[in-house]
Amino acid sequence: MTLLAAKANTGKRVVYTNPSTREKESGVISHCDDTYVYVHYGDPPIIHSTHPDNLEFDRSRR
């Protein structure tokens, strides 16, 4: 994902892929700055800064 795409899609569901383990985690885009996408992960949701290269849009049907 690009930072520009993330900025245009605040509130959308995404999937984070850990670059080391390839483990996946779903979340929701909260906001962005000039470097990172801030994503709500977990329940209760906690915001984590995430590099956009490690994100993709969640295309599953929920």
C-alpha cells in the first residue's frame, strides 16, 4: 500500500503482514502522517504506527 492510498482510505479495513514472520493481523486505518499509517489493532483496539509497505486492503467479505 502507498501512504497516499492509506490517507485517502481512513476508516477502511487493512491487513498487516509482519515482514519477518509473514504473520497477518487485521486492523482499521485511523490516520496517517508523512511516514506512517496509524492502525487500530486488536480488541480493545490499540493504535500502532505501521509502515505502509506492510499493509494491504482487506478484501475479504465481512
